Amino acid sequence: MKRILYLLGLVILCVPGLYAQNATSGKTVAVLSGKVTDATSGNALPGATIFIHELKTGVISQNDGSYTSPKLRPGKYLVEVSYQGYGSVIETINLQQATQENFALKESIVEQEGVTVTGVTSATKTKLSPQPVVIVKRDDLIKTTSTNLIDALSKAVPGVTNIATGPAISKPVIRGLGYNRVVVVNDGMRQEGQQWGDEHGIEIDDYSVQRVEVLKGPASLMYGSDAMGGVVNIQSYTPAPEGTMGVNVLSEYQTNNRLRGVYANVNGTKNGIDWNAYGTYKGAADYQNKYDGRVYNSKFYNKNFGGLLGYTGKWGYSRISASNFDQHIGMVEGERDDATGAFVKADGEIATNADFNKIKPQIPFQHIQHFKTVWDNSIRLGAERLDAIVAYQHNQRREFGESETVPSAYFDLKTINYSLKLQLAERNNWKTSVGVTGMYQTNRNKAEERLIPDYDLFDIGGFVFTQYTKDKLTVSGGVRYDNRHINSLATFDETDLKFASFTKNFSNISGSIGASYAASKQTTFKVNISRGFRAPNMAELASNGAHEGTNRYEVGNTNLKSETSFQVDAGVEVNTEHVSVAASLYYNNIRNFIFYEKMVNGAGADSVIADPSGDLFVYQFDQHNANLYGGEISVDIHPHPLDWLHFENIFSYTRAQFTSEIGGTKNIPFIPAGRLVSELKGNFLPKGKGLRNVYASVESDYNFAQNHAFTGFNTETATGSYWLINAGIGTDIVSRGKKIFSISINGLNLADVAYQNHLSRLKYNPENLATGRMGVFNMGRNFSVKINVPLSFKI
């Protein structure tokens, strides 16, 4: 492992210098220039962004609409031109010398073009990707009210939901698959925390997020083990256009749990040098609903700071970034007074208003720290390009159950990620890349309670991916081979052996092939066939202990095999002047699907083990074959000439079953219910002088009943349907033609409906004997206000 990292670092250090020298001494340079105008009137569009994806750099148009790029090495570049209120234009331009390219943008309520970097060799139009990819921009996130990023994505992306343990902890679920079956990528590298835990979130500050891409379906080809359900690719940095500096301040307040948050950022680019610095703070007291009142210990607070320094030249770019996320989260146990139903604290006292209004969590609570640094490089090698990334992550998770100062459990996880990809020059309409990616990881327990053993893990995988584009057809696919080596260390409780040592190797082949066909300018058909895999995680292989918050004692199974999936995905996108439709269907066959079931003792009865918190049933991990199928459809009606009117409807559904009964049922656990979301929105004053881009919306969010629960071993219960009504308004405040700030006001669950989402783990908290209701309910009525101040200056 050390040799691989040494060689990778040597490549990164040496090659930029060599090619920077070549770029300086070479005589041939290319420059892109032109003008950005309104396609209807021909008027200039000052302030439009011209972004070159291969270099992650861009410029803005001047007052007359003209622009000039920095000096570039000759080659093909994917250029994206965008302007608020207009549809983006995306073109691949072959630059061999000074080239002039004018762009005429059309006003558009619905963005019909996008660029994705998820699951492909290099930046590609989303229309060319055979797999469904949804892009969520920062402006969309600002207009969404949520308590964490995954909660926001579950509101914005069809087919995405979340397994939640209160307002601060959410795990992404894509088409029914979650936990280690979804890979979260942050700033170019997969996020490595303790993804296997029910009560573990993703340790990412939502205020710092600039853009999210969600790829639905197996993506093991590009990301190795775990990306069976899909990928959530989070980007926290967007470079300022050349010669500019930006300052951004965001503040938020929510009424239900008194959430208050603030974010500040400054970034800039000058002469190829770009920088970024930001800081965040968010805190919330206990949330409330009409059945439970204030939910004791649902409070949390977190802070985060980070920055970036980089350089972009004709030879490519090199950037190093770092972030430090620190979060305290209260854990809702749901214990109540038998007579009154009031929440009871860990010391047996009834919780009071003073307890509810605190932001600092009380026992039990978690303290999570996640430090991450990423060195991202892209180097031109003549007509080819070498992308090299090294990342280091240190995740410290402390769980406090009895003392506020001494953790009961303490997981110390360190990960080194590496990626080396060679992007070959496009030849005869073929774009091909080869690469190797992987990680080295160590986990150590530093407290008395140990659910999983200490271990060392090494991952390595190589792949080849190619894409052919000609006229209306794009075909892409590839193959990958991975090997994961796990060395689990022997661990003792005093003199008793708790975890026996073992070693495991998991190897597998992934692959995909798909096509995108543009039947017309309005209609695109897509189909994709893919094979993914997931190696068992350490909790599934070797856990041995009480899993706090789940009321179960877990025992691992070292005989588990890798999960493998075979998925067929088909879809169509139609964009017309009046209607936009996107529909997709999928079928996913998973072999060796891993789940947990109750263990039986020698007498054939349920195994029970004594624990200080009470007797716990013993569960062991097992596997069985399974099938998942479903789809999503969105219909967006924006009738011309009523361009201000916008009526969007989104329906998503997943059905999942084992191939034979397990514990008396075929249903798979943690599958979301069907959902129908309809929004009526009006957009006004796109060119207003004082108020600009005013919007008002009302939304219907109907969640169907989930009667296909995994009832085996008392794992799940069915969940009833519920209907939420939401609304929002917002506008930009403008002075002298420039946006000073924007404000958005949202109201969620306006009818104050008491409901339980099927994937909420608080649903399984103890019964309230005073009311006879089981578990804790989700958040009630909530109003939020966000103010965003984006300022830009020329340097």
C-alpha cells in the first residue's frame, strides 16, 4: 500500500512540472472568445457564465456580452454557458487556435440541459448518460426547507428517500437501497464514515454544498464496491470566474425546533490562482408535533469550516482542499412517564421546557468529528489527460450513554483514498478512459463498548470505460475488476475473547452497457444494463454486541458472500414548449442480499441475552436472493404563453421481495412507500427592477400506505398513508441591476398532520402508555426563512 501511494504521489508531483514547462515553451495555444446574447432580442447578456468543465474554470461576459477565456492547450473542451432565467447551452468545442464562438440563449422556466460528472469518464451532457442522473443546484437547495442535506434531496429527487433517526441523522435510500449500497461522494472522493450504522449520518455540512448529482442504479463500474443502489455526488466548491471574487452569506431560521444557522464563504480566481474559505454553524432545539409535543433530546448542533487553494494553467489544474465537520446529536430514546406520557430523561426525571429549549444534547448523545483533505489534479498529456486524486479522512464517532465526558463507544476510522484515471484522446467518436481506484482503511475502538472489531482494509480496482457518440446515438459501457482484503484483529474484553481474528478477500467483476438515442430535439430514449456488487461490511461480518437504539444484540457472519446485482433500466425524456416528461422503469435482481434475522437457541426458541438496558433478542446476519422493481415519472406542465405558470407532478414507487419467504414474509426491509408530489408554482418579474424572480408555490405531498413491510422477526410494521400541504414564496432584491440578496419563506406541513414516515426509526421507540400510540411522530407544522446574500467583485 505504501508503495502505491508513494508512486501515485510521485506522479502527481512530477508530471505537472514537466507539462507546465512544455506549456510555457510550446508555441501553440488556444483561446475561446465570442459573445453571449438573448436569442430572441439579440441583446447582450452581461454576467453570463462560460464554464470549461475539463479545467473547472470559467469567465463571465462583459457589459456588451463579450467574453475571452484564459489561454488553453489545444484540444476538445465541454463548454457550458448559463444565465439566470435562461436555458443553458452546452457544446463540445474543438480548440486548435484562437476560436470565436457566439452563444444565443433562450429564456426558459425549465432547465433542459445539464452536465454530469457522476459515473462517466469525463464531464458529459446528462442527455448522453444512459443512466438516470438528477442535478440539484444550490439555488434549489436554498428554496428547500430541511434539517439536513439528505432530507432536502428526498424532497427534490424522485426515487430518493431517507432512513432517519430524528432531524439530524439521515441516510440516503435510492430506489429502496440504502446503507452501504449507496456511495456518497464528496469533492471527488467517496465519504467514509460508519455507513453501516442505523443511527449514523453522512457528516456533510449542507450549507456548504454548491451542487449535487444523484445517479440512480448500479455504479460499481466507476466507484467499486457499494454503489449498487446509486451515487450521491456532492460538490462543495464552484470556482469563481477568472478575475472575480465572490462573498456569500446565508442565514436560516425554522420555527418548529428553533433551528438557526449561518454560512459565510469567500472565494476568488485571479491569474489562474483560485481560493475558497468558508465556515458554518447550525443549531436546533427539540422539535414538536401535536401528538408528542416537544420530542425530548431531538436537538443537535454542528459547525464546519474549510477551504481550498489551487492553480489552473494551460497544462491543467491542481487543487488541495480541507474541511473539518463537528457535530453533536441527541438520541431520542422515547421513554415516557406511564401516567402522563411525558418524556423522561436518562436520570428518570420528567423533561421540562428548560430541557426542550436547550441546543446542547443530553445523555444519550453522539459527538462526531470528520476531517477530510483532498488533493485533486488534472494534467494534460498532449491530447490525453491524467486525473489523479489522493484524499485522507479521519472520522471519530463518540457515543455517550452514561457519562457526558467518557464515551461508551468510540470508533476511530482513518481512510486514504486514491484514484488515477487516464482520459484518452477522442478518436473516431470514441472517448475512452482507464484507471485504478481504491482505499486503505483502519478502524480502532477506543472505548469499553465494541460492536465491531478493530480491522485493516485495502481496496483496489481497475476499470476501462468507453463512450461512442455519433449523430443522435450515444453508446457507453465498460468493465471493472475489484479486490477487497480485510484483516480483522483479535479483540479481548479483559481476558475474554470478544472478536476472533480472521482475514477475508472479496473479488468481483462489474460492468455496464447502455445507450441514449435522441429521436428528435424534444425526445430522448435511454436504456442501460449493469452489474454491480457489494462486499459485506464489518458489522455484517463480525459484529458482536448490543446495537444501541435498535433494541437488538447483533452477531456477525463471516460466511457471508458478496452481494451482486443485475439491473435493467429504461427511460424516456420529452421536452416541449408546453410539457416536460421524464419517465424511467427498472428491474433489479440481487443475489445474496444481506439482512438480519433472529437467532434461535438449542431449544428452538428465540435467543435472548441480558443487557444493562434490558433483555435483548439476538440477531444474526444472513442472505437471500431478492428482486426489486419500480420507477419514477415526472410531468412538468408550463403552457406557453403562460410561461410564469409551472405545474409539476412526480410519482415514485418501489416494490421489493425475497424470492422465498423469510420469517413468514417475502417483503424486504426498509423499502419506502409510493409517493406523489404535485406543485403549482408561479414565477413573476424575471427582469424586475426592485423585485426580481418572484415566485409563489403550493405543494401537495401524498405518501401512500406501506403495507409491504418486512414483518419477519418483528423487524418492521406497516405504515399508514399521510398527506402534507406545503407552500413557499421568495424573491431577489435588486438594486441598480444587481442582486443584493434573496429571501425565501416556506411553510411545511401547514395542516400540522401527525404522521410517521415508514423509514423513520423513531417509529419504533417505546409505546406511549398514556395514549396507546407506538413510537415517536415526525415534525409538525414548520415555517422557515432563508436569506442569501451573494456578492461579486472584479479583481
